Amino acid sequence: MAEVFFSPCPRGLEDLLAEELAALGARNAQAVHGGVGWQGDWLACQRANLESRLATRVMWRVAQGRYRAEVDIYKLAYSVTWAKWFTADDTIRIYVTAQKSPLKSLEFITLRVKDAVCDHFRTVAGRRPSVDTANPAVRIHLFLTADTATLYIDTSGEPLYKRGYKPAAVEAPLKENLAAGILRLTGWQPGETLVDPMCGSGTFLIEAAQMALDIAPGLGRSFAFERLRIHDRAGWAALRRAAEQRRKPARVLPVFGSDLVGEWVRRSRLNLDAAGLADCVRLDRADVLERTPPAAEGVMVANPPYGVRIGESEELAAFYPRLGDALKQRWGGWRCYFFTADSALPKLIGLKASRRTPLFNGALECRLYEYRMVAGSNRDRPPRAHA
């Protein structure tokens, strides 16, 4: 019998995630606000954790029911056969999210679910699991709508955008699954030249290199499902082995990164090295306004600063028109993409966006702006002769 799963993702990537999960073996993948509901067997669950570049988690539905009061949620949680899947020695944490729920206190609901799980274990095992809010073995999620409660066990553990590398983060980093989704939205394909001229901690570069070398994004980490009692170790070992054999050897790729700030170039290099990709991507310290493209055509993708601090907005207002001029002068033939929450960029860059895709970076509403730079700008052409 097929199990039911839900995979949240950054808002704006739901349709792309539904396509990706279907390609990984998910059945009936349905994009909804904030994620994708789907069905599959345990192999599909393991594969989604290992291979999905866009999902934030893979959550397994273990119970669903109608409710009117807190006691109904307690009864639903108590009825679940938790001891089939983990033991009283495993630590737990309860997460509760709600949309239009009439219940007033999510903190109280969290306690009631915890009580129900612990009471279940006391009944069947004579002792209860402990709560660990920092690093629980089992994460239990409750999602409430106006009248329906759904309980999930999180099969991922740490969010899937934590790929298992990245020792050198920078301020306001771009999550890896959002970066992978943006690369998908640009239409970039492995083999095509890619440049990130404001590379920060190197997230776009690393995701692109992993795509180009067919490296499963979860190969460098472990997952919560490996600790469940029903875990199929042999099937999982075969799945990982197949992914490792499919991985292409490291080679120099047409992927380039640069940043004006030398410290960020250093951090990108550290992160590429931690991901085993230091020899695949070419990094330089350079100003986006002055650097030249490494090929006649390709994809530029960047996550410029947003101008959150006082004074930065004025600097960016002066920067955007110069950025537009640099693109017109040097980047003809390129598709250029800028991901930003700053609505001043499209107004001041002096270019007409061919596409604007709404996306969210956490709770921050952003846009991905596409600028297709025509090869050979008007200023390069000879004047037309008059008749």
C-alpha cells in the first residue's frame, strides 16, 4: 500500500518540486501552497531524501482526523502506533503549524501532542521518550487547518537544504534548495557557461557543479529515517551505492564565480573545497561592473545585496544603473538573472525584464528578474545610411 508524504519547499518552487518528485518515482504529486503532497513506497521516500534538490523535508503522514477541541487532537495522537517506529530511548520534538485553526494556543497543543506520545509509550513500553529541542532523533509535525489535524513523522531530520558541507556561511545566505530552484528557473543546463559575479558563500556555484556532475545532494549526510525501526538498510545501501556510482569524476566545469569582497571569495573557496568541488569551479576577486564574460554566451545568475541597512539603499540606487550599463556594454548574448527583494532594482537598472518570477526567501518576498541581453547593442552598430 502506498504511503502518503508531504514535502515542503520554498514558496514559488512548488510546481518544479512536483515535477522533480514525479521523476524520482513519486505518484500523484500535487503542488499546493508551500509544498507538494505525494504518494509512494519507502524506496521513493528514501530516494526523495537523497536526490531532491528542491524539497526542504520529506514528511510521512501517520494520522489524520477531524477535531473541534484540544482533546480531539490528544486522542488522535494517542491512537498512533508510535512504538512500531521508534523506541522510548529515542528523543522527540513536536512541531505545530496551523492555518485558520480556532484553537488559541499552539504551545498548549504542542504539550498535548507530547503528552499523547509519551502516554502511548507508557502504556505499551512502561516508559516514555525524552524531549530534545536541539537535536531530536524523531521530529513529529502536527498541521492544523480549520477542522482537520494531520500528524507526520519527519523522515529527513535536518532540513534537506543542509547538504552536509558549508563551513563558511555568510550573512543572509541563500538556502541551497532555493538556489537550485533558481538555477532550474533560468533554464541553465550542465555544459552551458554559468557565472555568478556576486558569489557570496558560493551556493549557486556548488549547486550548479553538483548538477553538472550528477552528484545526489544528500550523499554527504544522514537522514532521520535511518533511525526508524522499519528502516530497510539493504534497500537504502543499494540506493546510495547506485547514486555514488552515477556520480561523475571531478573536472573543470564552465562555471565561474567572483565577488568584489575578497573575504567572500575565500569563503566560497572553503565551501567548494568542503563539497569536494574546488577544482571544478573557477573563482576570482572581481567587480561585476568591470569583469568581462568568460564566453560569448551563457547564464549569469546573482543574488545582489538587498539594501537592508541604513545607507545601503542609497549605494544600491547608484549601483543599479551602472550594473545595467555594464550588462549592455559587455554581456550581449547572455541571459542574466537577478534574485532580489529590492523593488528598486527593476526600476533603476535601465533594462526591461523579460520575466519576473515571484519567490520567497524564507518569509521575504522576492523576485527573480530575467534580462536577455541581445548580442551587439545598438551603440556597436554603424549608423544607418539615409536615402
